[in-house]
Amino acid sequence: METGKKVQSEGSEKTKQEIMAERKAKKAEKAAKKSQPIKTTEHGAVTILSESIQTNTVKADETGKSKADLKAERRQKQEAQRAAKAASVTEGKQSVAPKVQQGKRIPDQIQADRPSVEKRLVKRYVSQKVPQLPPAERKVQLFSHLQQQERTLELLTKDLAVNQSKIHPAVIKLGLQYASGIICGSNARAVALLEAFKRVISDYSTPEQKELSRDLEVSLKPCINFLKQCRPISVSMGNVIRFLKRHITNIPSESTDVQAKKCLHEEIEKYIHENVELAGKTICEEASKKISSGDVILTYGYSSLLLQILLKAFNEDNKKFRVIVLDSSPRSEGLQFLRRLVAFKIPSVYMLISGASYVMPEVNKVFLGAHALLANGNVMSRVGSSQVALVAKAHNVPVLVCCETHKFCDRVQTDSFVFNELGNPDDLVAAVKGKPSVHSIANWRELPKLSLLNLTYDVMPGDLVTAVITELGSVPCTSVPVVLRVKHAETVQLTSP
Amino acid sequence: MPSLESEIEGIIETFTNNLKQRKFKGSRDLALNSVQLWKKIIGQMKWQNARELMDKIKEIGKDFQETSPSETVIGNMTRRMLKIVRDEYAMLQKGKQEDSDLQESLQKILTADEVDVDYSKNIPLLKPAIMEHIGEFLIELESSEIDISAQALEHIHANEIIMTIGYSKTVFAFLKTAAKDRAFQVIVAECAPFYHGHKLAADLAEAQISTTLIPDSAIFAMMARVNKVIIGTHSVMANGGLKAVCGTHTLALAAKHYSVPFVVCAPMFKLCPEYVCSLDQDGFNQFASPEEVLSNDEGMLVSRVNVYNPIFDYVPPELVTLFISNTGGNAPSYIYRLLSELYHSLDVQL
């Protein structure tokens, strides 16, 4: 361990020394330039300031000419650093590791309360021609670090020119489907994203003097940012994007466009087939073994995987069980789940989540779906799942979470506040629209002290979960980092030159 | 006299009809009305001695109970009347005007149970004494909400985040009183399928209290940041458990998980000497129309699915931290003592 650290520090010192040397060189240049007659214009004050502060930031201080010089210098420096990194990579993998540990970026979507981050985002969106959304009128204070915006379909497409080339039409369509909730659910969103990217890749053509492996990634960025504006991306989508970027950068530079596209298409299809379809089948087999005839099974909300499991157990394995579906406003996803169960004639009971304590004494098992599994063993799932798990634990009912491994992420979270998605607060009002006996708060914006909160996800502590059923078997919640490590090792093996 | 009796029967029938049609808005309304009714009945009815009066009260009270078995307040008020009669009789029997011995020792309660007091003596001063006592009791009932709210500042500190569920008039008055001198925030769970939480959130916001309305599913998620849970309840059972609106048990479990104090504001008339042995027992739970949960628009589903809409939830006493009543704060383990002061053990079975 200690020797490893030493090598790290040496490696970083080397690059640090390089940077220091370059800085000194630049300072000397600056000093030389200052000995020349300074233009006493409005820039005079700026130059004096920059002298006294002596920061390293490259600002256009004196003339336009020197700006171009500085740009060229910067580019040279970057090339030099890149060469140095490439050299160190061939030596060993040590320099890669410290870079990752030092520079772990905090995602932008949980820094909405930092004006510097907001400014940077706005600049980026403007340059990529991604539509921007106005901030919400009434923000919930506890969540001021999350994006709270007025998100409507009109606002998203308002400034989107018809023939702009940065965002592919398939991506626009996908974004609007996300924003309106037509495509909903971790698996569905990931698969739809991959399909859209397949279209983008097939319509892509490498411009001259650029490499596909670099430029394709750059051209995907505005698409991804647009999708982020439509709806914050899910963990499964994040994993998909990382997977795609990895494969794009590993495309050898001598391959043609056609070959590269074919290769990427195959990878995408393989990802979908292995991680979604086959994984789903394996999990169904495994979970179906846990269901016995005469069971009363409780589920909450909508999970595509759970539906597959129950259908398999009922139809193929001929097990006779009853399902109790719990639901909650404002989303009423349980209702969609119920519809499908009824269509397949599975005997069902439907209740609201407040009745969980009422039914729990007669439940044998609780099956829940997950949005993501976090590295510390917590389960991120639809808001309300952790409540159901809590009531189940209080009545000693086992809780089984079914989740494919592509939804595992290496983020850690202990509460539901730091990283979450805030839905439209008006949904809470819309859910009670037809009910005359309910006191209407449709005018809630006129009451300055009232805010409505529509959380999307919550984090379930790992000790409320009995087991997680994945395609690698039934594991306890604490095994998530082990699975992640195994997966990481596999991908490194596959993509190493 | 037939006319008097028919008059009494008339008012009893009116009351029973109102009960069946659920015209009483809330427990307090019901309690006040029933005590006023008892005042009229006891005042106008002909009775010779305490034994006869008590038998009549029991008979009428039983009828009320059967009309609306899950409204425990009626049974409570009937038993209070009986206790008042017994107390006044006992006091007048002794002939002294000293205060009734409230400091009944635990031993006395346990051992002195089977002393058969003979209630058949005719004491002329009994009726006015009873009427006076009932009058005092009515005043106590009317001021119960104010008495509870007066304790608000002892329990809410500055910049707290308080969570509550559904709509409770007691809690609303409690928070409103505290808000006059303290700044704090309230998170209200909307309590589907009746969504009473919406009304509470709107009322609190109009009273200039920062309020956030959340759906029921977010209770556990938000509990991590809550300092205190303050709720109202339908009744308090004899073991200190609660019969409260559906969703309260989940709230209590979440509060226990995060070690958040769970405070219940309940006036004394909600204290019921019955126990909950099983969640399926008669009169414990009521079910509202399933249309609130799954509307009849979903024709295809409604015919093939069982839908339940329970109104009440049972919360065991281990999950409750404190009861705030008009006489002060108590732990759930002290409820048995309060019960013995309010009701006589022989009256528990009406």
C-alpha cells in the first residue's frame, strides 16, 4: 500500500513539476512583455490588477495578438500533457488511478445552489443550443441543491430550431417522451436511449480532419444535455452513456466509418441482449423459485421486471398465488401494474400505501423493483418503496428486491435528499382534481408559505432488505460493491489494448 | 308523565338519527352534543335513586353504542356520566363536602374493587349536584382545545421541522398557537384517499406557517429531517395505543426508525377504556367506499379486483412518546391511571 502511494505521489509530482515549469516560463514571458510600453487604454486597470494578483488564469489582458499566442501555448501544453500521460500509461496503470481519485467530479445536477456551476451550465447549453428552462417559482428549501424548474413540453421545444444540426431528431423525440412520462422506468429508458443512439451513430459522418473516436463523443454531448433538460438521467442511462463512451474511445483510429458504426451497433445490441433481456430471464427463473403456491405477494408501484417474474411464475410454473398491489398518488403507477396483472388473470387486491399496515399481517413476501443499487448497499427506488419495506420488516415479512446488474452504480447515498429528482408539484393537485370533497389547493401559488413536494425516488437502507435477486444470483445488499468490482475488472479486461 | 318521556324519546331519536347520518363534524362536536343530550335527559327524566338512574343511562348508552360502534366518544361520555353519578353519590353519602379522594392509592384500586355500594338510597340533593358537575364537565370539554394549545410553546422549539398527517383540529390549534411566538416549519402528509392534509396545509399557510405538502409515499424519505411528529388521533385505547387515521402506523414506524419523538395531542374525552385485541375485531375498523381508491371509471378492473379502503389504523403504545391532553403531558404507560380517574371499572362493560 505504501509503495503504491509513493509511486502515485511521484507520478503526480512529475506532472506537477512539469506544470510548475510551464507556469514559470509563462510568468517570465509576461514580465518581458510588461517591460514593453503598456497601452494605457481601458485595459490599463486590468493589467495592473492582473499584475498584482498574479493568477495563473489566462485572460486577454493586453492585446488581441497575445491572446492568440496564449491559446497556442495552452494547446501546446495540453498536447505535452497528453503525450506525458500516454507515456505513463504504457509504463503502467499507476498514473490513471491517481487521476481518478483526485479528480472525482461532483455531478452538476446536485449543485443547483452554486451560482458558479449554474453559470457554467448555462454557458454550455447556449453553446450547444440546448433549450433552457426557467427556474421554478416556488422552491422547496430543503432541496435547493437540486434542479427545480418549470418543465413543460412547450418550454422545452420553444427555441429549438427545426433544422439545427446539433441535436438529432431521434433524440428530441426521445427527450419529449421522457419529459411527458411516456417512457418511464429504468429499463425502458435505458433501452430507448440505446436505440436512439443507434440512430444517431448511423446518421453520423465524420467531418474531415477529425477522428471518429473523438468527434462522435463531442457530437453526442448536446444530445445528452438536451435529454438532461427533459428529465434528469437515470442511473441506468448513466451507465449506458459511460459504456458507449468507453467503446467509442476504444475504436482504433484506422478503422473506417462503416466499420466503426457496425462495431458500435453490435456492442449496443449485445448490451441490450445481455444486460436487459438475458438478465431479466435469469432473474425470473431465480425469483420464481422463491414463490410458492398459496403465497400472498405484495408489490408496490410498477416494475417491468416484477411483471415478468409474476407472469412467469403464474403461467409457466403454474403457481397459484395472490398479489396485493400498493399504490400512491400522484403517480398511480400501481394502477398500470394492476391492469396488466388483471389482463393475465392473476388474482389481485388493490390498495393505497397508507393501508400497508392493514394488509401486512397476511402477506408472505414483498417483492420490490429498484431504480439503482448503491455501492453502500442501499436501494434507490420509487418513493414509497422504503416505507413498504419498513412496514414489512416490522411484521417480519421478507423483502426481496429484484434488480439487474446494469443498474448498479458506485455512488453512495445515505438519505433521500442529496441526490433525487423533483417532479412537477402540480401533479399533487391534479391527483385530486375530480374529488369535490377535497379542499382544493389549485391556487397554492397564491399562498406564499405553502410549497408542494413531489419526490421521485427514495433510498432504502440495506438492512430493511432481505435479499437482492440479480442475474448473478441472490445476494445480500452488502455484496453490491463486490459485484461492481467484478464488473469493472471485466470491462477493463475487455477494453484494454 | 308521558309527555316528558316522549319528549326525551324525541331528543334521543334526533340524536340517533344525526349519528347515523354522520352529521357531527369531528369527535369534539360529537362529545359536546352527547353531553348536552345527557344533561337534558338526566334533568328531565324521572328517577328515584342513583341505581335507577344508572340503569337507565346504561340502557340508553348501549343503544347509542350499537348505532355507531366505532365512535368510541359516545361510549366514553356515557361512562363519564356514570362515573359522575357514582362520585356525587359517594360524596353525598359520606355527608362531607371534601374533594373526592383523587389520590386513590394503587392498593386501593386493586383491592377495594368489590365493595358493593348500595345506590338505592334516595338523596334529594343528588340531582342538582349531578347537574352542576355535568355543567363543569361541559366547560372542561369546551376549553379542551385551548388547554392543549396553551402547552404548545413547551414542546416546539425554534426552527423545528414538524411532521403531521391528515387534518386534526387539535393539532391545527396547537401549531397556530405556537406559531405566534416561534418560527418553525411543518411538513404535512396528505393522507390519501381523503386528502385531508390538503386542507391542513392550506390553513397553516394562511396562518403564515411555512408548510410543505407531501404525498404519503414520501413519509419515510422526509422523516430523516424531521425533529418531531405531532398528530391528532381518533381515540386512545386503554393500553396507550392509538386508533388513528390510516397511515399513522407507517408514520409511527418511520419515526421510531429515525428516533423522532412521536407526540399525540388528544383531549381527555378521547380516552377509551377498551383494548384492541385484534385488528379484525368488531367496531375497531370501518371501511369507506372503495371508489375513493379505485374509481368506477376503471370498469374493467373494478369487477375483477378486491379493493379495500380502511379508515383506521392501530398504533401500538411502544411507538408513542408522549400524550398531550388538556390536563398536561403523559407517557403512554400512565394511561391506566388516567382511566381509573375518568371511568369506574364496573362501567367498562356497558
